[in-house]
Amino acid sequence: MNIGDIEKLPDRLPTEVLLSLFRNVLKDFKNKILYKKVFLSILSELTDRQIMTYELLEDRTRNEMDVLMRKLWNTNSYEDVDIILSIVVNLGLKNCFIKIKESISEEDNIDLIILNEIKETIMEVGDHISNPYYDLKRLNSPKNEL
């Protein structure tokens, strides 16, 4: 699996196809077939497509992603922080989000640009990390109809 092939995929894919792609990229990373940078790039592309399904990623794969993103989280690289924040928020990875929130307690050791990015994301997400579609559902609720 490579980033070029993933980028060529249509914006919308069936849930089953996405699930298979997520599982394959996780397996390739665990088997050291993919470097972290390529792995994160592929995950970002797949996450963008997962969002378009308006469904949560299947629980087992989502939990596996959550564990792995916790392990990969580091505040030393803006690029890593940016891409992992996006994946975590858009897939609703609760445990990694908790770790992210805890990481700001080390703010003396975090570059100010990275720290601000983390704090902004935390503010935007609020308490709804488990459901990336919270605002969408709230907007579509009967109370908000004219």
C-alpha cells in the first residue's frame, strides 16, 4: 500500500472498503512495511474518506487506531501533531485525545506553535470526542428546524 494509490481513490468509498483499507494499513505498519510518515499520510487520506461516510469506524479497528495513535503521539514535531490531531478528532479516538489533553501540562517543553495548535483543537472538540458527528447531528435535530 502506498500513498499515491490511496490519493487516487474516490472521495467516497463504501464503509466495508474503508474498513479493509484501515486494517491493511495498520497491519503494514505493525509489520514495519510502512514508515511512520507514510503511515500517517495514508491514515489521513483514509480518515478524510471515513468522514464522508457519516459513520464511526468499526469499534475494533477504531480501538486499535486509538492505541496506536497514543503510542505515536509526540509534541516534538508540528507535522506529527497536526496530522495526529486530525486523525484523532475525525475518528473520535477518545483515549488518545485524553493523552493529548494531558500533554499540555508539559507546556514548558512544547514549542508555542505546537502548544497553540493542541489547545485550539481541545477547545474546538470540547466534550464530544467520541462522536465526530456531534455538531452535524445537533444541527439536523428537529429543534433546529424552521
